[in-house]
Amino acid sequence: MGRWIAGLGLWAGLGGVATAGAEPLCPADARVFFACGVKGGKRVAICGDADPAAAGARVVYRFGKPGAVELERVLRGAGAPGPAFFAEDTHAASISLAVGFDVGDVRTTVYDQETLGTASQNGAGVLVELGRGSAAARTVSIPCLPGPRTLDLQPLQPVLAARP
């Protein structure tokens, strides 16, 4: 098996089930942790080794179109340029899981949020914070589109640092 990742979610709604076509940015032998389509025919994915806690295990973020990845960032393992983070925020009836990384003054965060009993408030996607720390800072939201997706970020909690 190749060097990639996946696992179990916390709630039925957060523990995604991989669906045919949901992971075209990941190698066929990868375990998928997060994958969805976004505007412009593009996709976002986090893939990795079967056991993210194993020595040398890799976790990789990818964004782009199948066959034309525009951004690839190693989050854990050989080639990781810096620490990635995991965040979990829970409230009485909601949970939000996130994995992110910083490159200079840009923070990219992949998220999966669910509020029990209110499907209209559930969501997943990517937030890109541009110019963090400056007066001109802004956030771009890239939501997942309806359709095949895998939402399963929980297994990265023990292997990534807590959100700074």
C-alpha cells in the first residue's frame, strides 16, 4: 500500500463515507480523509498513510483538478515544510473539526462543521485567510459543493499540533 491516510469520524454526519469519484486528487492506494468538489470543477483533498501515527507516515493536502493539482502541501512526514494544526470545537449541539497550515501570512484551513438537527447550518470546505496580521487581511471561503465527499478529519488529532 502507498503512503496516505483516513479514519473514523465522531458523529455519523462527520464520519464520511468515501463515494466513487470523491477522491480523484489522491492516489488510488491512498486512504482519504477529506475530499469534496468546489467551484470551477476543482477539488480539495487530504490523503495519507493508513496509520497517520506510524513513523514516517505522510499526510498531504491537495487542491486543483484531477491531473492538474494546483497546490500540494505535505502536512506531516518527509517534506513537511512546517507544522500543520488540528482543531476541534464542540458546543452543546455542534462540532467543528479543522486541519490547517500557514505559509507566510496565509492560513489555509480545511473544515467540517455539523450542528445536530439543523442541516442548514452544516458545512465543509476551505477557508483561506490572506494577509493575516495586516489591516488588509481578508478571508476567502471555498465551500464544498453537494455531491460525493469524504469528511473524516478526526484521525489527525493525535498526530498534528493543536491550533495555535
